[in-house]
Amino acid sequence: MKNKQKQPFLKSVETGDQYPAGKVFPVVGIGASAGGLEAFCDLLAALPENTGMAFVLVQHLAPNH
């Protein structure tokens, strides 16, 4: 008989729901004004290669830009 390992679960902080690990990942949303491009670059350069997270970067630009 095979020894089946239990699959680890992640628990949602907001709802308490559990999801199989490896099936979900955090999505991080970050916004900045028109001058925030350098900060975006600095942040991305400082992050490890594999964070296990998805990043959505939103930059507000002036309407005439």
C-alpha cells in the first residue's frame, strides 16, 4: 500500500477558507502616480526571482502625457 502524503493547504486570512498549496498564489496590487516609475523599478529589482506572488503595477499618468 502506498504511503500517500497529505497535501498542504493554505488558509485565507480574510475568509478562513482553505485551498490546496500550489494551486493558489497571492496577487499584489501596487499603484503609483506618474513619478512612481523609478520606485516600481527599484521594487522589482529588489524582489527575489521567485516570490510565489503575482504583481499588478498600475501607474497613473497625467491626461496630457
